[in-house]
Amino acid sequence: MRLPLPVFSLLFCCLCSVQNLVAAPQQLGLTLYTEEFPPYSYLHQGKIRGINADIMQEACTLAQLKCDMVSLPWLRAFEKAQQDPQSGLFPTVRTPKRSELFQWVGPIASAKAYLYRLKSRPQIAPKNLADAKNFGIAVARGDVYEEYLTDQGFKRGVNLLDFATKSEPIPLFLQGKVDLIIGSELVLPNWLAKYGKDMRLVEPVLDISAIGNNFLALNKAVSPELAHRLQQALNELKHNGRFDAIIRQYNQNPGQFQH
């Protein structure tokens, strides 16, 4: 029996709508901005890799999202994540000042942060932040630690030394031209390995980790339902052991996944 043309058209439209609904979850996508911050995120053979980059990519897959990652200098990435309605930024420390700017998914991989000195320079011995003002501390421009230390009374060009990235001051630090750097047992081995050095050369002198943990910061225009799916996916990675496995992979051989 031939269906009247209007009925056939209606059925065809309904079928197309059903197919689109089924395919929609795979078509949803986000642009995730990040920075050069090994081993959390960095460009390797044209692809963004790293602990949190891999974690976020697997979370996107579980949440049935297409996530494109873009590496930019930190300040530019922070700006783009606020401008682009279908975007996010990682890893981002959640602070009171930033809290209302984004939706938050996490926490993702973090480690306790310290001020480190060279063991060969025992005279660099701050007991607290007030003492630390007597030394030169390397910070990345726009980084959360620059914000934190500025709030504590540190001054750019006096006891805060600005660099483009977190790892850029390592050569000057190794030469004794920078007194203190900010790092952790997770990131510092990778930074030092790039220059053929290891953690035996350095030691922590002051814990500054109370500032907060790393998160994925999503633009406020992103659907809350999508943010919820990503949070559920991240929770599943922690539950099934993949989250910790990714961290172990990068810790087994510091520097292995560098440029």
C-alpha cells in the first residue's frame, strides 16, 4: 500500500529525528585549553599528552564527548576559556577568586607544592613566607602562585621573578641565578630530566600546597548536564583504577614523555 505523500514525509522526518537523537551524544564537543606544563600537559609529536591530558581525554571518551585540546600560553588559555562558550581549561587550581568564573569538574591530578632550593645553596633557608621575601622566587606570569604570593606581599621584580612558563626558570635555577622555584615531586623530576639532572640536586624548604587542587574549569555557558557527565566519567576513572594508572605511567620514567 502506498502512503500518501504528506504521511510518508512525516514518517521520514520522524526517522531522521530519531537518528539524530541517537547520534547527538557522539557529536557534542568541547575545546579544552591547556598549557605547556609537563608532566600534566605538553605537546609531544604533535599531540597533547601528559597526566591530566590523558585523564581528560579518557573522561571525554567515557562521557561520549569529542574533546579537542589546544595548548596556549597560560594567560591566553585562561582568557580563551572564558570567551569560548563550548570550552574548558585544565589543569586549573580552584581558588576563591576563580570560583565564580567557571563550572568545576574534578579534582584531577595534583601534588603538594613546595619552594625548592639547590642543596648546594643551604643559605637559602626561609622558615616561612616572610623569610622567603628575602630571596628571588621564580613564577609563571598569570599563574596561581604568582597571584597567591602577590596577595602575600611579594613584589614583581623584587622577590618575584616572572617567566613565560613554569619550567622556563630551571636553567637559571641550576646555575644559582634563581634562589627558589615552585614545584612538586610530580613535576620537578620531569623538568630536571630535560637538562640531564635529577631530584638529588634539590630539596624542599617550604610547603605552599594549601592553595588548592587542580580541576577542569568549564565555561559557564557549557550545559550543566554535560559537566555532570564529565564529573561522572572522572569518578569512574578513579573507581576503576585508570586515574592512578595514568599517574604511575608518567612517574615510572621522568622525562620519558618530554618533547
